[in-house]
Amino acid sequence: MVGTSAAYHSRYVFSPDGAVCARVSDAGGVIRYRLSWHGEEMVGPSELSILPGAPAQISGGKVSATSQSWKPVWGQFSRIEDCYIESVLDLDLGGVEGRLYVRVYDRGVGFRYELSGCDDGANPTLYCEYNLAGDNALYSPAGEGEPLGPLAVSQLKRTGGREPRLRMPIVVERPDNKYLAILESDLVSTEGFGVMSVRFDRAKGKLASSNRAAPTGAKLVTPWRVILLGETAGDLVVNTVPVNLAAPCQIDDSAWIKPGKTLWDWRVHGYTAPDGFVYGINTESHLRFIDFAAANGIEYFLIDDAWYTEVSSGRIEMSDKLDLQRVADHAREKGVDLILYYDRRKGDYGDETLFEYYRSLGMKGIKYGFMRDNVPFSRNAIRQSAESHLLIDFHDSPAPLTGVRRTYPNAVTREYCHAQQDARRAFTPEAFIKMALINAIQGPVDMNNGCLDIDGINRGERQKGPRKRGSYLTTVVSEVARTLIIFSGLVCIPDAPEAYAAKADLFEFIRQMPVGRWDESRVLHSKIGHHICTARRHGNAWFIGAVVNQKGDVLSIDLDFLREGIEYDVTFYEDTEATHCKANPEAYRVRKGKVRKGDTIQARMAPGGGHAMWIRPAR
């Protein structure tokens, strides 16, 4: 539905269900929008612009409705509904012709500018304000630290003090327990634009975001500025608006792109196996990883830094500690694919030829480190890796590039978080829950959950474990639940093969989990900093994972999503009465049972603990 007001050109655009309304006007020569949901104002009058200082006037427009669906190469859903009302507004921006796309969904809205062309001195900047009520609270990612928040908007409006450094996605928590997320989508398709910056403008008392672009004189298309709506914080994590706004897949034949699990050598260095073998950067260690991966259906093995020593243009000097050719041959014989790390700081091989070189080595993916949030570089790396049929995993504070998994599904994950034990620090259960409900909104996250030798890590028995002994606060059940909760096209499980073999009954949950090939995903319970419970379906089987903060809790998990009239087998992976993230993290139990639609499971979780279920139709 769309409405029009004669006074100073105003447009009302409603969602298909009529609950969301975006009003756009040009009063005073400034484009402003406001957003309501079920009649409640979510965002008050806020400026939206592309050419700073240019007077803006709505000169016309058209409206259309779209109802379709599409099938992603991989993701949280096997089919995604794409239903929206869109108003395309014709604009006069100080003599420059432009358009503003206002696309309204049942659970979000997207804004995008398009200019037919602009002068080199125009300095186009996608600028968007968010006029939020003072009783709202904000949360923000904090790089390799625990996310910020809650930050009261009323406090941020006060002058004085240091402004917090904010990053997208911003999560807004309202006193009525509704939630918003502020982010962008389709940055990968918009040439010339850099990463979105966010700050709280105290002079205006509003949150504001901006992206600058280098004008080319040709047609200019901006990223989508996106606002998501949720009844709970967890609703934002499974909201499909950002991927719907992204450009369709640009890879003609995507059959080679396969999500999956990977073992990883980096966190295992220094671990002593029960037979006395000590893991390190050497051929024998890598052969052990590959053998375990092959025996347990793990698709990939990731080889990290130190497989090479020096880099120069078109040349990489391999380490004499590791026979990479022998490792690659063994992996091919065992049916395990390899992913290889690359560190830009060691030298410049030349990115035009790097990806083809990796392909010549028989690699199936590249873990790219230290490119930071350089958007043009990241965009080119994604495209070049796709041309060489390589998956790509960005590390070290990358650009989030929300929605890229639709456009270039070879971009399977990124370290847009504090990965567990990175920088030789451990994160807390509270930090995990915050990242799962904040950082993860922007897309797949590489967080490296799934360690089962927690006691050994806390004793300092790994070369690259946390420097502070006893700081890794978690339980083994929480660890397996985390591998499900954090959505990714590549789930990196970072412990030693022997650590998984020693708890084979618990490791079963990870082994059975079909990464990235989900038909359906739901967040059943969520409270930022306290708990999260996620359920994902593959075929007729459900995998459910829940974690809690250091206070512990009991969650009532209603199985109303199961099919009527079917009996299911369930395997429970649980903390015990003795489990505690500090004192006894490795205590767990595995038991089996039967469940039906309508049953309620009381998931008891120890302090810092978790709960997991594997549910499938009874034989």
C-alpha cells in the first residue's frame, strides 16, 4: 500500500501485511523518513541524503508489489520468500537527477539511492540518520572485543565524555521489548563505496551512518541502508531482508561451492596426544588431521600460517617443516579438501595471480588474513577467488559485506567478531551470547567454537591458547551448542583429533550437523548477554543448541515445530549437576529418548553451560 500527501510531497509506503509504514517527505528541501510498526513509531523524522547540501525535491514516482521466492546456494533456509512493496521516487537534487528506492518488508525496510551521473566535485555520501527515543538502548560490535552495550540513547545525547566507537550492525532494544537492527546490504555490488561508518551525533541527538564514494561521472548506485524489525533479539539473526536486498548470484555454475566443517591446526600446536605425539607445523601432524577428518565426514582441513616463509612477486618460499605436496596428495586420496592461509604482511605475491596459484596447489579455499576492512580490495578478492573456484574466509577485522553470500556464495565466512582464543585471549559466555545476537546479524561468522579439551587449554598446554590460565570459561556441551548457534558456511572446529575422539558420544552432535545446508532456522529464545537457543532443520531432522551466561538457567523449549503424528528419536547432550564453566567444564552426559510435537523440554544449563538436541524421526 502507498499513500500520498499533497503538502510538500510526502509518500507513505506500507509492508505487504500493512504493519510497517515508511513515510518519506521533502519538506524544506531535505529528504526525511520516519518508520512505524503496528502504529508505534520506531524511528522518528530522520534525514536521508546522497549529495551533501543539495536541495532535494520529490518530482514523481511509481509503486510496485513483488511476491517471489528464490533458492540460495547455501544458507539458513533452503528457500527464501522475497515479498515487499517498493516505491521508486524520482528526485531533483539541486539539478542532478536521482531516484530513491524505498522497499518495505513485513520485518524491515531498505533505502537505496541511484544517480544518473554527478560531477567529480559532487562528493556523493550516503548519509542516514536514525532518530531514536531516549529510552532506547544500543548495542554494537567492538572488533575483537565484547560488544558494547547497553548504551542508553538518553545518555549518548548528553554532551561531554568520549564518544563510543560504533560499528554496524547496531542493535536497538526498546522498553516494549521490540528490537531493531541498523546495517547495510549489497556493498559488494556498489563500486566506489567504502565501509559504512556509524556515530552518535550529539549535536543532532541522533545516530547517523555514512558511506563515501568516489564519483566517476557515470551512474552511481549506493548500498542499501537497512533497518530490521524483530519481536525478539533472535528474530534479527534469522531475518532474510539483508540477503533479499543483495544482488542475485553472479556465479553461473556454483556447484563447486560446498559449505562444511573444517579441522584447523593453529590452536592445536603443542598439544600432546595420549600416544605421546606432539602436534606442530609438520607433515605428520597434518596427516593425522586428514585421517580424522576422513573418518568422521569432515569436509575440510585448514592449514594456517607458517606453511611458507617468504613471499615475493609471483613466488612463495615453502617451509621445510612441511611437505605440502605430500599432505595435498594424502588429502586427495582420503577425500578431504584443503584450505590454505595467506598473510598479506609477509610479502606481495600479486593478487592477480595468487588465487590461480592456490588452485594449482590443489586447494579448495583460502583463508585471507590482514586485509582489514578495505572494501575495494575485499570485493576484488571475492571475485578473483570465485574465478579460481576457491572458497574465501576473511580474517582480522574484515569488512562485513552483508548479503555477499547471495551474490558471491564462495564468500563462506569472515571473522567479524572475537574468534575464540584469538590474540591469545578467551571470551566469556556473556560475550559469546552478545556476539551471537549482534555481530551475527551481518552474516556468517568464523568464531572457532567447539573445543573439547577445555581443561588442557586452561592449563596452558597449547602454544597458542589464552595467555591467562583458567580464563576459557565454557563447558563442553556449550561448545558443541555454539557450533550450531553461530551460522557459517565454514564451521571451524579448532581442537585436536584426539580431544574429539575422547568424547566421541558428545562429538556426535558436531559430526552429524549438516553445515550451511539448512532448510529452516529459528531462534527459539534470546536475551542479549543472558541466553540464546537456536533450532535448525535439515530434511526431517532438527538440531537445537542453547547456551547461558555464568549464572546458569533452565529454558523451556517447546517442540511445537515438529510434525504432527510423528514420533521422534532424540539425543540429549547435557551439562550435569556437577558441571561448572570454572570448576568442572568437562562434565557432561548423553542420553536418548522419544519426543513428539507439543512436548516441552526443560533444558538445564550449568553456569556458562549449554544444552543440545539432535531430533530425527524414529526408525
